[in-house]
Amino acid sequence: MRIDWKHWKKTILLLLSTSFGNIGNFIYLVAINLLVYQKTGSSTYVAMLWMISPAVNLLTKFWIGGLIDHKSQRKIMLISLFARAFLIFLIPFLTELYLIFLILIFLSGFNSFFVPASATYIAKFVPVPLRKRFNSIQSLSASGAFIVGPAIAGMLILWKDIEFTLMINAFLFVASALILWFLPEVENQQTAKKHSFTPSQIRRDWQTVLGFMKEQGYVTFIYSMYLAGTVFSFAMDAQEVVFAQGIVGLSEMEYSLLISITGIGSIVGAFLVTLFSQKIPLRMMISIGLLMEATGYLCYAFSWSFFSIALGFTILGLFNAFTFTGITTFYQNNIPSSLFGRVTSIFQLYQSLMQISVVFIVGVIGDIIPLRMTIITLALGMVLVSFLAISKIIMPSKRKYFDEQQS
């Protein structure tokens, strides 16, 4: 399939828009955590920040999928970006903590619309032969944002303050929206006008999606195993500071260096995937990514020094891009565009339920079971789901699901 330069230019604009958004997300993450800690001095309130998004997802994901599939994904993205920019701009002017948390809940709500709308728009906009290359570049962009975003946040906070940083953060979301403004619509507007957003329609949407997921059990299984792995990693990440400093005994400087090493590894890995994405078969890319990420977390769980934990984080950084690019392309190629928003929303609902459950369990048993044992158990859980997924991915009879030319 020949892709003309005009479409490539639009694809570059889409990548630029997502890049501004990614950088904004990381600046927001740093600034809002510091702001809440500065106002409360409580690690409990900071921990609550990590639970807002999964909790809001539980309240929204079961019904927004149909809205996204039948309305303009581009308009939903634009509204979400402008709304998030406005709400973030308001935060510096608020003095009451409950108002700040109320704004944060609304921010998570708009983000819960944006994520599946963006995934659906990308799946429709990017042609099948370009998907793996696009996803690899997007992974490189996200890895770069992981380094650039916190660095920008740190410099702005040192130069001015957290409030000024949040205003710059709002500007980045506006910039992302303005770039997106120049991109075309991708859905059928006639279909959008016929869709009625009612309880009965939501019920029919669920029946349609659950029927599809049952019919396509293989795709559902592979992606569910991937999401289970992300939940285990989320739970380990939530205890990362305590484990690295309290159990392994790293200093603050060593921990900061560790984060930098991980970020550099992510950029290198994403760059390699971008260079060689067209030469690595999709099945191999996913299998290598899952296997090496599980290996990285095992190294992390059994680490005893800075060098051993750095090895684990380097492996994680290098191979995260393999998993992301491979599994995203697999998902885009096997989910019909007409169902993409609904299927994505249900998977994210499942992911949020798992995140809340696992983090809650880890928190409850934290005072009973040694933290290292908890981290080892989570790492072994990640190894298990990775091997279950790989055992299905390499089956010769399932080769058709990894065809990179047809959707």
C-alpha cells in the first residue's frame, strides 16, 4: 500500500499533538504531587492522587464507549484537551484543598474520555501498513516525554514556582489541541447522528461488545494478559520508592540516578524499535518485550544493590517499547474500528478494577508480609501472565492474528 506524503504530514501533526500532550501529562504529574504534598505535608493525600484516576474510570468507562464510537472522536479529544487546560489553569487560584481535589476528579473525568477517543482516532486515522512504525515513534515520543516532562517541571519550579508550572502545563494542552484542530474527522457523521445515548442503548452496546469479546476469545485473552501484567507493574511501581530506599538501601541521589537510567533506557529501546520495527515480526516483538520486561522485574524484585536494581530497570527501559509497539499494533489490527471505543473502554474498566484491587491488597498486607516478599510475588505474577501470553502468541495456528497488512 502506497502512502502519499500528504497523509504522512498529517500523521506527523498527530504525533506532534500527542507529544505535547505526553509532556504535559508528566509536568502535571510532578507539579500536582508536589502541590498537594506542599499544602498537606501528608503522604496519604499524595497516595490518594494515584487512586483518583482508577476510581473515576470505574464510574465512566462502562458507558462512554458507545459515545466515543458514535460521535466525533476528534471533537471529544478537542473538548477534553481544552477543558483540561482550563481546569489546570484554575488550580493555582484555589486555596481550599477540597476544591483542588474536585478539580482533579474532573480532570480525570475528561482524561477518561480522551484516552479511548484518542486510541480510536489513531486506529482509524493511521493506515494498517503504517501502524507499527507509528506506534514505535509514539513510544519514542512517550519515552522522551518521560525524561523531558519532569525535567521541564523541575526547572520551572526552581525558576518560578509550582503555580507558574501548572500554567505552562495548561498551555501545552492548548498547543496539543490547536495542532489537532488541523487534522480531519475520521468517522461517519451520518452514523453519529443516528446514535441515541440512553440506558437501553448502553445495554445494547455492552451486549455487542461482550458478544465480540466472546467470539474473539483469543484477542481478548492476549490483551487481558498484557493488562494483567501492567497491573502487577503498577502495584510494584506504587511501592518503588519504599522498596528502593527502605529495603535495598539506596540514597536519594542513587534513586534519582536510577530513574534517569530507566528513562535513558526507554529512549534507547524506543529508538531501536523505531529503526527496526518493519524488520521485526509482530509476534517476535511482543514475545521478546513481554519476556524481557518480566526478566527486568525479576531482577528488580531480587536486587540487593544499586547495580542489580539498575540492571533490572535498564532491561525494563529497553524492552518496554517492544511490548508497547507490538501489543498496540496487534490490538489495532484485531479490533474493528466500529467497536474500538467500546472495547477499549471495557478493557480500561477491567484494568482499573484490577489496579484498585491489587493496590488495596498490597496495602492491607503491607504490615503483615515483608515488602520484598510482596514485590517478589508481584514479579512472579508478571512472569506467569507473560508466559501464558507468549505460549498462545507463538502458536502457529494463530499466525493470522499477527498479519500486519490486513485489518
